[in-house]
Amino acid sequence: MRDMNVVLSNDDGIYAPGIRAFYNAIKDLANVQIVAPSEEQSAVGHAITLFDPIKTKKAYKNGKLLGTAVSGTPADCVKLAICELCETPPDLVLSGINLGANTGISVLYSGTVSAATEATILGIPSIAVSLCTFTDPLWDTAETIARNVFKYALESKMPSDALLNVNIPNLPLEEIKGTQIVPVARSRFNEIFHKRTDPRGNLYYWLDGELEILEDRKETDAHALNEGYVTITPISFDLTNYAAMDKMRGWNVTGP
């Protein structure tokens, strides 16, 4: 498996512990090249940089090379890695391990998922992995699950347009109930803007909110994750509403 070439990115930044956990999980299974944002880029979605230069530099921690730090977004990182930084196109792109779940509508906002999506747009299969916590992460659990998902992906020979979105409960491994292959939950954020005033009297707003599930189905990523299951969702970036297309076949907007 060491002949497998992998690009590893994230949205929490190249110094985040999650990307190091992902690297440790698979470093003996593949040749891993880390290309990640120089600073946290959570919830930037699929933004790309057009009007500023994208800067790169080697990132080190305790004198040890981590990888290439990029001044742009997660999608920028994957574009740059595939098109410029890799000597040959990678066989697989990995993103994570993210702190915080990426279920339901969060997959549209997530920089973690968007890094993986960018890979599939460029014809490279990808996996995004998230750990369902913001405090006291159990990295041993996350590493084991990430490694197992990676091995399954290799054995299944993922197609070039495949994107797997993986969410892991923050539980000891022995307490995880199993794995469920599920769709994303229909959900939305109930937005809250905290209104404040800075020392110069100017108003500013700080976004907050909670995820609301809009359905009762239990066979979704959000529900299964909350029940203690690892969830895996195959995702496509084709956003077409085919049911709506069928209803609109007779439209003729050029007529009188």
C-alpha cells in the first residue's frame, strides 16, 4: 500500500491536532503529503481565492516538518496540491480529522467537506472525517476509525467521483455501536446574532446558533451519530433537483 499517494488537508489549520491524528493513522499505509491552511478556515465552505496571491511555506513544529502551509482556503489547498505541488496526481485526498460533526446542512458550510469535494471535482476520490466534539477529543478512537475507513476505501477501489463523509462519535472505541451508511439529515441552523458595541462605539455582530433537524427519520447521519454510531455518507456535488426538473418540462419563458 505504500505505493498509494495521498494528499491530506483540513480546515482547522496545519497545526491542528486532528490532521496529525489522521497522519498517524495512515502513515504506514501510504505516502502522505500534507497541504493545509496556515490558519483555521472552519465554515468557509467551498470558497476559493481569486483576488489575492496564495502563499505557501514549509510548516514545522518542534523542529519537525509537518507539511506545506497555504494562506488560502481548504479548497485552495487541494487545488494547489493536485495541480502544482504533487509530482504525480494523488490517488486519494483526505480531509480532517475535523473537530466537530459535519452532518446535515453543515456539509455545505464545512471547509473539511469542501476540501474533499474539490478533489472529486478534479477527478480524485476523497474522504472527509470529523469527530463529534469540540472538547476532550478521543484521538485514539478517531485514528482507529479513520484508519479502518481508509483501508475499506482502498479495498473497494473508490471511483474518481466518490466522496465519503465520515462522522465519528467522541466515545471510547468499545462504546461505539457500529457503522451506519446513511443520508444527510434535512436540517438548518437557527441563527442568532449577538449585537455588541466596540470601544469606539461601532456596532458589531457575532454569529451563533443551533442546528435544527427538520425531519423525524432515524436513518440519517445526525440521528445515527447521536445514537453512538459511526456514520458514512457518500456525497455528490451534483446539486440538481431532478424532481423539480420533471415538473418544469413544459415551461417556455420565451413565449408571450
